[in-house]
Amino acid sequence: MSVDENVKRIFEEVGDATLICVTKTVEPARINEAIRAGVTIIGENRVQEFEEKRDKILPCEVHFIGHLQTNKVKRAVQLFDVIQSADSMKVLKKINKRARAIDKIQMVFLQVNIGNEPQKHGLGLDEIKQVIPEIASLKNVCVKGLMCIPPYVSPEQARPYFRKMKSLFDELKQENRDNIDIQELSMGMSNDYMVAIEEGATMVRVGSAIFGEREY
Ligand SMILES: *Cc1c(COP(=O)(O)O)cnc(C)c1O
């Protein structure tokens, strides 16, 4: 199937959920095929890779979805509309500082380590409730959503993690602070986006189902 056909099919499948087309390792010409097929938001996971490709990519919204090292925050804040992978208070403070320096309000999602996996980045379930009041003082950051990458298991086995995320999302949506306005729940990738949507995802991040398996 062509990129164009894949994009059109997936748009139909996801219905009202927002499709983030994950373009890491994909060359600009193929990214542009996806944009011509209707994609409006792409997701990249490396600052440098996106910097090298961006001049060749058609206009679109760009979300950062990889682990953000503190030494790349400055460039990330210049480049990305949304940083979906804010995964520690340390990086949030740095994002705030760099956004303030260029007079930007940086949209972020909080990444949740929903499977409590030691090797994975993300805020723990307890941690996230602790950091909310601290984030309220970061005036150049606006929290718009939650994001997770559940443990690498089958779609059905991932379902309980998605469900946990949905209940956290429903709870945190009640937070009413100037810069915390949680509206998006970003979860589900190529193999499990339909299960994620059944469990309440408002946004899915799909790469290989659009472009085929990645070649590194
Ligand atoms: C690569 C990646 C995706 C997309 O993965 P596919 O399985 O190719 O759909 C989604 N989210 C994040 C954070 C990723 O790094």
C-alpha cells in the first residue's frame, strides 16, 4: 500500500482522534507524500534529525516525541509546536527558561511512565500529582496533555495501561490553573492505536503503519 492509501485508511479508522504521523528516519519526500494525503501534524524524536530535514518538509505542525536531553532544550523550544515528552521537573524548568528567553509559551504534554518501567522515561503516577503545583509557577510552559508509551506487549495486554491513563487524564482534566489545561491524551502506536482509541485516546502516534518498517 502507498503512503497516500495508508494515510487515508488510518484517518478513517481513527475517526475523531487526532493522527500524529511519526516521521523519524523517514526522508522528506515521503513525509511530504503523507502531508499531501492530508496529514497536518508530524512527530519527530530527534532534534538534530528534524533540523536537517525541516527545510524540505511542507508546512505542518511538529510535535517532539523523543526523550529530550537538557542540552537540546534550547533548540527544541525553537523548533517544535508541542513537546509531548516532558518527562521530569528538571526538563520542564529548562523548557520554561528557554521559552521565556524567546518570549514563547511552549505547549507541552507530560509523559507518564504508566508501566513503572525503570528503563523508561516519564513521570510516575505519584510523581505527576506532586509536580502539578510546581508546574503552575512555570509561566512560559502550558500543559495541554498527557502522553505515554506502555510496556512493549500485545495490544490487548496494553489495554489496562491505556485504561489507567484514561482515569489519570479524567482526574487531571479537573485541574484548573492558568497554565495547566489538559485536553489531549496521546497514546497508541501502529500496532495498538485502535485499542488506545477504544480506551479514550484523543491522539495517536503512528509511524510504521504509514511508511512501512523503519530502516535505521
Ligand atoms: C516511533 C514512535 C512512535 C510510532 O511508532 P510506530 O510503531 O512506528 O507507529 C510513536 N511514539 C513514539 C514516542 C515513538 O518514538
